[in-house]
Amino acid sequence: MAGALDGFRVIDFGQYIAGPLVGMLMADQGADVIKVDPPGGPRWKTPANATWNRGKRSIVLDLKQAGDLATAKGLVQGADVVVENFRPGVMDRLGLGATAMTEANPRLVYLSLPGFASDDPRASTPAWEGILGAATATYRPRPSASGTDHPIYTAIPISSNYGAFQGAVATIMALISRERDGVGQRVEVPLFDATFASIGRDGMRVHNPQDTGLDLRNIWGGHFQCKDGRWVRFAGTGNQNLGEFVKAAGITSW
């Protein structure tokens, strides 16, 4: 059975997480994804590359060499989609930017996944996951049930993942639009902006740092250290859950 993207060709210039993840999602749906890597292979040497690059063909090109750059341009001219997640301006300096490539291939959908938008004052900042976590306040002190502050950190690459998911959806929308209008377009999904789809109302506290987000109705929920030194997560939020807990614990008066 053919995938939803069978017959579409994607040139994946992505490195690290967000770009390769978009390419993976499209390859999973049957797209012919060609992964472009620099000499020496992916910039991040991680076992996760085996997942992110599944279902893709690959080619090694040194984009600073004229011959390899010409090969890359030829690939783009015959493609439906380009995916890249460099800082704004990097692909332009190589001659592979959205303006030049959509002029050469008017039906091209060109997806950029920068850390910060091209018109953001922080656009040139190397947007590693930790930088984005700090900028979006997903890494921040948060009060515990005991009232003390402790830093929140997650090993899950929230910004890169949500940027990739939104980038894939936006690319499909652009391809549908192309079927109607006959022309491609440039799509920019900054990872900073995409993060706010994941953090919901907590993201609004960026504008009001005094709002701790501590809900007294949920005071019993949290992380607690046990007598043996290990930690447990207790999710007894709300009267019903708390009631069930105290009953199971044999607590008759509370």
C-alpha cells in the first residue's frame, strides 16, 4: 500500500534533531527522502541517527566545494520539499537559500526550522536545546509542594520535537496549497515559537514571572523523597484521588 507521500521527493539538509525528524516523518509516509550529510557524516554522532534517518537515501556533499554545491542545487531543482534547520542566513550564504531555490524551482516547498525566527533579534544565536529551554522558561525554578524552589530540567528535546511535528504538518499544508495554486512557498517554523504548543498555560508565565503556577488545590501532588532516599511521584491531585489514596493507606482521619 502506497504511503500518503509516495511520489514526493524531499531533500533533507537537517542536522541534529529537528530537521532529521521531519525527514523521518515524511519518509515514514512514503516520501523519497535524500539526506545530505557533510564529509564525515552527521554532525551529531548519536545512535539516534539510526532512527531519524530510517527510510532515507543519503549522499555526502561538501557544500563549500563548487562541484558538490552544484550537485546539491541539482537535487533541489528536482525536489518537492527542502528541509533545513540552520541559523537564518546560513543556507543563503551557501547559495541554497529559500529565495534562490524557489526561483529555480517555483513548485518547491522550502521548510526552515531555525531556533529563533529570521526577524527575531536572537536569530543568530546558536539555538541548542538548553538555550531554547531557558528562553521559553521550560527550564526554570518551580515551587514544590513543600514550598521550596528547585530547577526543572528535562532530557526530552521539547523544542526540537515540537518544531519538527509542526514543521511536518506545515509542509503538508503547503503541498496541499500547491496542488490548488500550482506554486510552492517558504515555510518557517522557529523552534522557540513551536515550543509554546507544548507548554500550554504555563507558557503565559513568561510574561508574568511572579505567577508561580502553584495551584493550592493540587498541593498534594509532587515529588517526595522517601525515608530510604528514593523519590516517588505522587499524583494525588483533586479530592477524589486523594480520598482513594488515604483509604488505601489506611488513614481514617485527615
